[in-house]
Amino acid sequence: MTSRNTPTPARPDLSVEGGPDPSVAPDPSVEGGFVGATWPGSLMEAMSMEVLVHSPTRTLVSMPVEGNTQSAGILHGGASAALAETAASFASQIHARAVHGELGFAVGTELSISHISSARTGTVTAEARAVHLGGSSTVHLVELRAEDGRLISTSRVTNRILKRRVTEGAERRKE
């Protein structure tokens, strides 16, 4: 697991209308293209999330409990939800590229989560598994587990598959 002070890859350029610039590494169109990636200033960095496995059908993302707790000292439900959506969204990014090429990207549109047990210490890992990979949407079921294998939460995440629009100004900026 990386520490909060570990150098990370450059943050994707979001200045191009409609989504990230696909020319910026890491490459989400490749299985494993985001393994170990985080971006400075992102929610992933703030919550110390780390991509462990990356494919359209199965993605694993981990996060420490410490620093992501609520006032009772247990993992915050919102942190669990953020981890679940992150895992499903990374999986959806690869599928979006398969559908629309380098202009494809995915955005979360629905998240449903059920909290089953709590975690006070250690690391939790979200495993997103695809149940639908369509031309305009994906659906992933996500299980969040503690280090000892206990089920912390289950969720369902829907992402919309979109195609980035390149504006005339964006084309000029790339030249």
C-alpha cells in the first residue's frame, strides 16, 4: 500500500470538454493501466485509495480505515460509498474505451449501498465485478471487505458510457 507521501502519476488533464485527455498516462484502455495510480488533489489521494487490479470485469481498490472514519471511530459509510464507486468507475473506464476508442469515458450515475458490518483498523478492499457491460452503461456489483475477509458492505454502481467531444479550442491546445 502507498503512503500519503508517495509520488503519484500526473493528474489527467480535465480541461478538454467532456472528459480526461486520453494522451495522459496512465492508460485506462489497458487492463492494469491504473494499477497503483492516484492523482494529486483527487478524492483518491485524500482517502489514500490504491488500485490493485484493473480490468473491465473485475477491479480491486483498497483504502486504509484510518483517516476515513466517522466520530465513533469506525469506517465512515460515505468513505465506503466513495471506494465502491471508485472501483466500479475504474472498471468502466476500460469498457468506455472499448466502446468509443480513446474518446470514451465513464461517469457514475447511480450508487446503492448496504452497510453490513464495521471496520475500525486496517485496510478495506472493494472488489467490483461487472454484471452488465453495454454500449451506453455499465453495472458493477461491489463487495467491500476488511483484511480478515469480513463483508463490510455491498453496493451496485451504474456508470454511463460517454464519448468525449473535442472542441476546436482543445484541438489547438494540443498542437
